Amino acid sequence: MEAPDLVVPVRETAVNEQLRYALRTWTANLPHRKVWVVGYRPKWLRGVEHIQTAQPGTKYQNTTAAVRSACEHPDVADRFLLMNDDFFVMQRQTEMPVLHRGPVREVERYYSTRASGKYLTGMRETRDLLVGLGHDDPLSYELHVPLPVEKAGMLEALNVGRHLAVVHKRTLYATLSGLGGERIEDVKVLHRGPRFPHGPWLSTMPDAFSNGMAGRHIRTAFVQPSPYEVAGRR
């Protein structure tokens, strides 16, 4: 089977060192055909495909528009991995597994004790939409790891959820497509301390990457520039 494309929505920012090191980990550990940067393209990037998109909305709206643009682009492979610019693949993979976070009701319970706002509202509205479509206890796929995607199925999911202000598109797509998969804990590191996942998947907040031990671990492990970096440019 041909290696998948990698699709990564990228927000407008000055340098994006997390993306630089994410690309180094993908080069080393995640077999792929092409990298598609959707949205903003940092000046230090080379050898990637670029789909320019406007980013006038919230971060949720902008990433949803980016995923739709990738799915509608004729040159993006029908099968791709949906990435973020802060996903690090720390160990060699032959094929990306499907991973989920457990039932949405459990993830909702976790977030409801810690935060409110648009993200939690979107989680509940996406869950209610799925329940109304006959998925009584849907799983959450809102993990900070790559997600295998089929273009046609994602476009269908985005159309089903297009009325939601914050659609949890990974969860909606994976549930409607019946992906199943294996349950893991999320791998996002929010702090500077020494406790972080040491398995194949890792993700960081900007401060944890720049100033924390998880970020130091990533930068130490991947000192070699990837083919996607303009030589000598930071």
C-alpha cells in the first residue's frame, strides 16, 4: 500500500519551531508520500506542498476550513494522515494505527471539571449530533496524534457538522466512518516538568516545547535538519 500524504493545518506565526521539529520526527519515523501545509507557510520550509487558505475565524473554524480545503484538493491523496504542527512521532512506525481517547462522555466529564467555553460546547454538540444519528455512546478521537483519513468520508462528516460553531471533526469523521481503534491517554504536555509520555507519540504546548523538559527531549533527539528545511535558515 502506498504511503499516505501528511496534511497539517498551520496558523500564521513568526517561526514555528514546533513544526520544524515535528517534520524532523515525521521524516525519521513516519513513512509518507507528500507533506501538505494548509494555511500559512513559514519561509524556512521547502519541499512541501502548500494550500493557501484565509484564516479570518476562530482557530477551530480555521482548522476546519483547512481540512476541507485539503479534502477538496485533487492532488492530495485520497488517504492521508491528519496532523497538527505540534505532533511528534518519537518511534518508527510502519503504519499509523487508529487511536481514540475513550467515550466522549468520559472526556466531557474530565473537561467539565476543568474548563468551559467553546471547546467543551463543541464536544457536547458533536456528541448530541452523533447520538441523534444513532451513535448512542460515541468515542472521542480528539487526541494529539495523527489520524488516518479518507477524503470522501471526511468531507461527508464536515457537511454533516457544518452547522456547528466548533465541530469536533476528528470524532465526527471517525465515528461516522466506523474507525474503531485502540484507546490511549492523550499525549499533550502542558507543563515544563520531567513527567511526559515516552512512547511513540508526543505533543507539547508552546511553552512546554520552548522551556520544558519534553521540548528539550525532542530537540536533543532530533538535531539533524529534515529535507523540509531551507539550509541554514531558522
